[in-house]
Amino acid sequence: MIYSDNHHLDYWNLGLAAHCGFMTESYLVYQFPNQRLDVLMKSNLVDYVRLYTFIKGLYQRVEYPGIPYN
């Protein structure tokens, strides 16, 4: 399954230097078709903050039950 309830956390967690390192070692492009960031901010502030900190290189790993990687 490509998408799960935790697919955003997996993407952000695996982007850290301890895993794939693409948070700071790659050029990242995000596409939000038919969406606006201000709507995300208002509807899901936690994910907005996680996305913002990831883009800024400040994201910290988030644990969740059953995480498949260490």
C-alpha cells in the first residue's frame, strides 16, 4: 500500500540524515493540486508545521506505533 495513515510521517522521517537524507541533500519540489497551504494550516495545523519544519531543515523524527524502520 503506497498510502497509509502515516505516509506523510514516513516521508518526513525517512528524509532525515539518519535514513535517506533527502531533507537537506536534495532539491525538493512539492505539488499541491487544487489545494492551498492556508487551508492546510487551518484544517491540520500539526501537518502544516511538520511540512514547514521539513522544508526549513528543522524537522524532528516523529514516532508512531508500528513504525517499520528504526
